[in-house]
Amino acid sequence: MNYYDKLDFENIPSHIGIIMDGNGRWAKKRNLPRTFGHKEGTKRVIDIVETAYKLNIKSLTLYAFSTENWKRPEDEISKLMDLLAYYIKNQLEKIIKNNIKINVLGDYTKFPSSIVKLIDNALQRTESNDKMILNIALNYGGQTEIVDATKKIVKDIGDNKISIDDINTETFKDYLYTKGQSDLDLLIRPSGEFRVSNFLLYQLAYSEFYFSDILWPDFNENEFYKAIYDYQNRNRRFGGL
Ligand code: FPP
């Protein structure tokens, strides 16, 4: 079924987050090394960013590397870094042309210096873009994000920039890595896992969850439309009736 034709373009989620999962299993099913799955997964990143842009989605957040992913074998980590470098080098001009702003969630300074330089350049060159924000979660953990926010708040209070009474659930968001962006409307997790895996813990308070058995390297545009179509048929009440 073609889900694009079923979409309600007046009700496109503003912020979508994706836990790109299943690359390893995709490769294993084909008797290929896991890294082939990551390579194919990177092609889906290119497709889905383009699709999100065409749908006028305001923020797209992709979970590319968690604080726990350092536990993986060194050669797999190194291949993921190569793919990230490839993505930035290969896509940056198109991203700039399309007025997309890149934002990194997480402490990417722990990555190799060549990657840090590429990221810094991409951040700087897309800084004033405002059609869509592409958040790439790198060395990201949702709990760490909340702890970091808390530390920044304590510091601002200590520096007399704000008072305790200024802190509420809205102003807290100004201290998150997604400052200025809306909360997550839709969380997509492919590959048949039903976990949140420390992703956007604060921002997903009222988001709709979409789980799919499709592995990330097979998650094409139509699967993305299907997830949005499913979202559009939910009844979001935000705690009301
Ligand atoms: C999870 O699959 C996927 C990752 C840990 C990496 C995601 C990274 C990319 C798709 C490529 C680089 C990113 C960008 C933004 C260009 P898994 O390896 O955990 O799969 P499995 O659960 O089947 O083992």
C-alpha cells in the first residue's frame, strides 16, 4: 500500500525521533559482516532526511551512537565513525542548500579529532538554517542529558542568572540539547524491539510510539509514511479527555 496518498498534510508531526535499530541483524540475515548493515542503514539516513524535509517536518532526531555503544568492538565503532564522516562529507552541501540546521545531541568531543572537526564545520555552516533541524544523537544518553541540564541550572542559580522559582517543566527545556525545539511527537523504533533505550527521555513525555518489525536498512520512505499515517490515526489527549 502507498501510504503517502493517505497522509493528512495538515497534521504532520513537528518532531520525529528514530531509534535506527536492526542494522546488525539485517547483515546477519545475509551472512554479511555487521558493518554492511550500518552502511545500508546510512543510505536510509540519507533517504529519510530528504523525506522528512519534503514533508516539512520541523525536527528530525536520529539516534546514531549512544553512550553505551562504546561497548561494541573497536572495528565496529571505527566503521560507524567512517560512515558518519562519509555522511557529513557527502551530504553537507545538500543540507546547506536545503536550509537544514544540523544539531548534535551529546558529547561528540569524545570522538576522533577528524570527526570532531567535520562536525564543528557542519554545525557552523548550518547554524543559521531554519527550514528543519536535523538532530544527530552522538555519544548520547537521555539520563545524561537531564543530569547535564540540572548542572547548568544549578550553575545559573549560583551565578544569579535565574532563581529557583524560574524553574518549571517549560524552562527546564531551555537546558536540554533540544533547546528551542518542540517536544517529540512521534518516536519510531524499527526492528521489533520495544524499548526506549535512554532516548529523549524528557522530550518524549507525550509522544506517540510506533514500533515496527522492519529492520532499519529496510525502512524506506513508504515505511516512514506508514508510521506518520499511524500517528495521524491516534487520539492524542495530553492527559485530558
Ligand atoms: C543499531 O543497529 C544501529 C546503530 C548502533 C548505528 C546507527 C548508525 C547508522 C545508521 C549510520 C551512521 C549514522 C549517521 C547519522 C550517518 P544494531 O547494530 O544495534 O543492530 P542489531 O540490533 O540488529 O544488532
